[in-house]
Amino acid sequence: MLVPYSANFLLHRRAMFPC
């Protein structure tokens, strides 16, 4: 559960703040 959750969070952050 923690693995997919972190992945989704990272994706959201990346979408909001694309480096």
C-alpha cells in the first residue's frame, strides 16, 4: 500500500511541478 501510494504522490507532484 505504501509503495503505490508514494508512486501516486510523486506523479502528482511531478505533474504540478515538472522539473
